[in-house]
Amino acid sequence: MSWTLHLLCSPDAGTHAAGEAAEHQRRPEAGGPVPEPRAAGVTEAGGRRSEVGGGRSEVGAGGGSRMLSGGFLVLCRLLAAGLCAAALAEDFDWTRNEKSSFYFGTFPTGFSWGAGSSAYQTEGAWNIDGKGMSIWDAFAHKKGKILSNDTGDSSCESYFKVKDDINLMKDLKLNHYRFSISWPRILPNGLRSEQINERGIKYYDALINMLLENQITPIVTLYHWDLPQVLQDKHGGWQNVSMVNHFNDFANLCFERFGNRVKNWITFNNPWSIAVEGYETGEHAPGLRLRGTGAYRAAHHIIKKGLVGISLTADWGEPVDASNQRDIEAAERYIQFYMGWFATPLFNGDYPQVMKDYIGRKSGQQGLGASRLPVFSPQEKSFIRGTCDFLGLGHFTTRYVTQRNYPSSLGDSFFVDRDLAELVDPKWPDPGSEWLYSVPWGFRRLLNFVKTQYGNPMIYVTENGVSEKMLCTDLCDDWRMQYFRDYINEMLKAIRDGVNVKGYTAWSLLDSFEWDEGYSERFGLYYVDFRSRSKPRYPKASVQFYKRIISSNGFPNQRELRNRKLKLNPLIGHMEMVTEIVVPTVCTLCILLSAVFLMFLLRRRL
């Protein structure tokens, strides 16, 4: 079986740097956009597949329980424990391509449903009430950096609409709301020692208090890309190790002021985008192009912080040919250079070995005396290992991956270091952004990969959603409903596989400023009229759809719905018993009596 794939990220010999050819690989952050693929084309991929799917990953061991006695029971338990440990230690099974049908079922009791946002994308009020300038304020004010020269100066004006937005969340029946604290809003100069802006503190106090009053749990992100500009100007931002201490001061201030009410903290959101798009390709603020070194250095300083929880955004990478070992290795390398870059140090204390090998070899071929990938000291490894209480995971789409060797002559580049090519199946639905294809089965595989690789940590899905590429003024976003239905169902299957997922956050609550795509892409459940000064919100059709999923805690079958009704209202149960048992029984008896009576009349006549 042959099938056509669109080739992404294919720097050729005529390209002076692979980073130039690969800049289109804009990773989804809060619906973060991607530019047109510069080296895009159409190619044939010869991988044969029984199904273009990726579903269940078999990573556990199971068995039935039996009545056993004495020492034999102990022996069996020890054997079962050994089998489970061995299964968890196994590599992820890349050859499992099961693609199961829709699964009806509900999520575990206590599963948390929410929606998300970030400060720069929604708050507006960029220079109001003592707020300092962020790197995104400065970046967006430069002509040509953002599509249509849009800025986040006013955005959704959420700074002035706290009560209105919480009413939307309350109507949705959200269990939690994820938002971020703007560093320059509470520390205008970036440093706690210089100035604390109490008006900024007051804003977040009011937001947190009102959420709690409405039984909505706040999940707070400390850094969602809006570094104070003064720290970028004075210290070079995340290129400078001093940023670790400055961030610690900011974080500790937040813990002191809000920690008595906020119990769920995320330190950094999608550090991949911070590092690669901010310091490698320059597509995002602060807009630096430090090829081959900038991304690695920025990431190194972010990881060294030590964490409560972190939100990593990752696509799934599926081998083009699951029977080809080189493609399997390329697919795993894709994920390790993406999510493993940050997750592996947090869980295991050091960078993935494949990153160290590939970057070290490329650095040597370029005549460098040492690898461009920084090195953790033994003390740093000990400090960062195990510092992640839970893993926040953002996911939007999937790529097929194949091996491709890039010569070191192409120059220093994160993209050249990986030696792989990304592809997409043109049959995949692409309802929103040009980078965002709907491939639900990849979500389940990614969740199972995390389970296998990192010892089944506690996972909160912190971002998942789809944009729209047309102006949907009629608010009928059926493609978003389909996306939510399919992706949430794959998450349910992953939980059934044993993955420890505790909550889900739809991205996003509102249409908002989508980074360098401005307002051209909309991820929101609620439509925002950015042309109006009051920024009114209107519910899209997906609001009621997501609300039904939350109310049902998933996708219950008819029997589950019936049992739930009985628990909620015994009178309904009695009524159903009358309609389903008593009425048919009485009708049957009437028919029998009528038949007997009719026979009696016929006999008398005869």
C-alpha cells in the first residue's frame, strides 16, 4: 500500500542553514502559529501500514485473580510484581498500530475539567496600573513582527472583565481554570528588590478569590512567555544564568501572596517554544537568532530552576514505516528532542542520551572543542531529578517522521542536529491552523509513551484544542466539537490503558491574541469581537458540547445514563419501572383476557 505525504522541514544542499528551512516548525503554544513551510513539497513515502493509526500501547501486565493459599499466593504476588516492573522498564512498542473505534465510558470520579488562558494573550491593559513592559509588548510593537501588526495591548480586556469571564466558566461548569501571572504586572522592573506593584497583586487576588467563591480551582502558570523587558535588556534574558535567581524571587513572591489559596502551580509553559522560537529562529519574543546554541542555553537555565510542575507541549511522532528500525529511531528522536529535552532531566536528572550523542557528534564535525549542548554538574543532576510533582502536557497534533541525514556543513541548528524529516498525511483533517492536523490516535500514543518513559507520573493535560481558519461569525464550530470528541475519547482510552491522567484543560476559554499570528486564528470556546471596544463574548456551539461532556464526565452509554438518573432521582426510577414493566405487563394480561373472552364467545355460538 502506498500513500502520499506532504514533506515538512526538508533543508536541502542549497539552504545555508537548516534552521532557515525549518522555521515553519512553529510549535503550538496556546494555539501558537506556524508560518508557511519554506521547503514544503509532496513526496512519496514507501512505508506500508496495515492501518494509518496509532492506538493502544501495550505497556502493562495483567491477570485474573484466583483463590490461592499460603506460600503459593505470596510467590504469585512476587512474580506479578516482577512482571509489572519489567513491563514498565520495556521500551515503548512502536509497532502497535491498533486503531480502535469510539469508546463509550466515563472518566474516574474526581477527574477535573477546565479551560485555559495566558496573561499576555487575554489581559490587555498593557501599561495600566503600574505594569511594566514585557518582551512581548516590545516585540509586538515592532512593525512586521506580528501579522497585520496586531498587538496584545488590549486583547480581550480580561483585566477589566474578571466577573464576566468567571460567569462564563461557571456556566460551563468548569472544575478548574488555568491562567498565568504577568511577571511585569507585579514586578515592573523584574526585580523584587526594586518595586512590588500592589495594584497588580490586587488584580490577581480578586481573580483567585472570585474563582474560589464559584468553586473553580485556580491553576496558575508563573511564566507564560512575558519576561520583563528590562531583564532582557540588562541581562540577555534566558541566555543568562542570573535569570534563575530573578525567577526564583518572582516565584517566591507569588507563593507568599497567593499560596494560601493556590495549590496548583506550573512554573513554565512550553519551554520548547521559549527556547527554540525565542532564541533560535527569532519568530517569538525576544526575537533572537542564536543558531545552534541559543535554544540549548536558554533551556538549560530554565531546567535548572527546579520545579513544582511544568507544562510541556509535544506533538506525537509516528514512524513512517513501523517495520523500519531507522524510522522508529527517528520518531523517538523527534520526541526526545521535543518533550524529552525537558522531561528527561526532571525525571532522570540529565538530557536524553540521544540528544547528547547527536549534538556532540555534530559539534565535533563542526570543529568545536565541546558539545553545543550544555552539561549538568553532578550537583545539578541531583537537584533537578524528581523535582516535578506532576507533568502538565499540552498536545495538538501529530507528525510522521523518517530518518534524514543533514551534513554539518548546513551550519549550527537545532533542526539539523536531529537528522530527521517530518511529514503529514494529506488525508488528515486540517480544520484550523496550517500546522494543526486532527490526528486523535496520536494523543493516546503520546500519553502511553509518557507512562512508559517516566514511570507513569501524574498528568494534567494543560492544553488541547483547535483553531479556525475562517471567520466563524455564525458560531457553528462543528470541527471543534469533532476535535474535542475524538481527542478526549483517546484520552479516555489512555486512562483505560493505565495512564495516570487527572485533568483536562481545553484551549482556550476565549479567542485571544495568537502570538505572531495576531488575531487571525481563534482557539476559543467563546467568540470575542475584537473590533468592539467592549470586547463582547459570544458562546460558540462547542460551549454546549463541552459542557455536556463535563456534565456527563465523559461519554456514558445508555445504561450508565439510566443508572445515573436513578441515583439522582428515585422517582424517575419508579416512573421508568411503571413504563417499562407494569404497563407492558398489564397490556399483555389484557390481550390474554380478551383472547380468552373471545374464545368463550365463539364456543357458545358453536
